[in-house]
Amino acid sequence: MKPLASLGRTEQGYALVLVLVAIAVFLLFASETTARSIREIRVTKTSENSEAAFYAAEAGFNRVRARLTKQGDDTAILALDGRAETLLLDSGAPAGHYTIQVSKVGDQSYAVVSTGTAGTGATAGKRVVAGTISARPKPKPNPDYAVTTSYRP
């Protein structure tokens, strides 16, 4: 090792440069890790909202199906057209929303499109459940209707 008095001008500050380069590499690694974590959180939230939106859309579709099973008349079913509702968690927080579109396509047969949404902003989810619901009266003495459903999530 050379004595301090014999160090030349080219060797002064070499340790400082090494420390600054090491800090820069560490900060680059830390910022990339943080950015990756933020992206993963956003992807997870988007996936959760998409799933919640699907369940909201399915709830709207099932609402029409239940109404048809219990009432079975055009007025009651078509009254659901354009209906929008918010689904709530047990805590009272909103879990999602759905909007129903109903149109008559035949005798006791209805086309149903239920659009579910959940979340807001860049991570919001939107899903659509659409299908046909048909009913035929059950034989007496039971006045309810038998309902057949076909839908595509």
C-alpha cells in the first residue's frame, strides 16, 4: 500500500466514485422493484374488480330469472328493463353495480343483458352476462313457472 503522501492526483476520490456508483445501482434496483410492486398491485386489483363485476352482472341476470319464476308476466319482467342496482357487502360498502336490459323475443321468452361494474379508475372492471330466459307454466296446482336459461358470461 502506498503512503498517503505518495498518492497521485489520478487516485484521489476513487472511493467516493465507487460509493456513488454503488448508491446509483442500489437506487435503480429499488425503483424498479417499487415500480414492479405497483404494477402487480394494479393487476391484482383489476382482476378482483373484474371478478366482482362478473358476479354483479350475474346477480342482475338472476334477478330477472327469479322475477320470471315468481310472477311470469310481461309487465313484471319488462319493468326490470333499464333497472340499475348497487350490491352491498355485509359492511355496507358497495361491492358492484349492475344494469339490466330486457326485451321480449317470443311468447314467455326474454333476451336479457346484464352489465356489471366494480371499482373505479384504471382498475375498474366491467363484465356482461347475456342470454335468453324462457318460462312455461307448470301444471296445476303449483302456479309457479318452470324457467330454462341459457347464457354466455
